[in-house]
Amino acid sequence: MSEAAQQDMQAPDCAALLARCQQRDERAWKELFEAHFAFAYGVARRLGTPPGEVEDVCQEAFVVVFRKIGDFQHGRFSTWLYRIVANVVSDRHRRRRFREAMRSLAESVLPASLAPAPTPEAALQQRDAETAVNRVLERMAPKKREVFALYELESLSGEEIAERVGCKLETVWTRLHYARKEFTLIAEQLGIAVERSA
């Protein structure tokens, strides 16, 4: 029997546990975490999370669960938890791709003859790269820049950004999509090469 099926077999107990969690019962929180951690762990692994990050993904997912538990009204808790874990995994994949793009950007403003080394000259070149990124950010539309900075630079989740800026989650993803395009366009206008993400 799958983990999800086992949890569904215990639905009445799960409903009572969730009700206690919604009342901020600390013992219930611990029970919920222990009862569903293995399921979250398995989901994170199946969605391609590197082994060294799986526990962090699970912890992050349960933080979202604890914050949003009042939003859960009906249905299978395992389905709701699956979506949360999947969102966290997706966020981490996006952050990883962006870090790679930012490394590419930093390398593009370094002279090809310079090898990365912890020297004063290399540190100066790194600051120049950061300055180049800031020049791009300064020219972006404010709403796009805000979402871009919160997501890509501050590593907040889509849900956290939506809460912080006061908009729908779908709006966050739309703004982020266009912000990435705008970032690349402005960088190119300034003569800064940026690797386009797929």
C-alpha cells in the first residue's frame, strides 16, 4: 500500500489532527510532522531534489503547511501536502538556474584572461559584476523589479512574495516571467551578456 493510501485509510484521525493543528496545538503539530514527513521526503526525492537538499525541502514545505493550515478545508491532506512540496522543489530548481545565470553574467563582465582567484583584482572584478547587475535592476519597472529581487535575489517563495506585495500568486508568476525578460533585455542594451534561461 502506498504512503498516500495509508494516510487516506487514517482520514478520520488525520481530520482530527488537522483540526487540532488549526487550533495551534503544539503536540498536534509534532504529530502531523512525524506522520507525514516520510511522504514529503518521498515526493521531494521523486521530483529530483538532490539528496543533500531533501530534508531542507521537507522543512521548508512544513513551514508553509504550518503557516497555511487555516486554508486547508477539505480533501486529502496528502494531495495538499504534495502540491506544497512540489512548489518548494520547483522554487529551488528556479533559484539554482538563476544562480547559474548570475555566475554566467559575472563571468561575462570579467576579462577572459582573468582566472577567478581570491586576489584584490578578482575582488574588484566581482564588485564590478555586482555593479553591472545593480545597473540593470535600477532600470527595471518597479513592480517587476520588486518581484524579481524578492524571488531571485532574496529567495522568497511565490507565496511569500504574494503576501508581501499584496497580490495573487498568479500575478507573482506573471510579473516574474516578464521581469526576467526585461532583465535580459536591459542587460543586452547595456552591453552585458546574459545567458538566456530555457
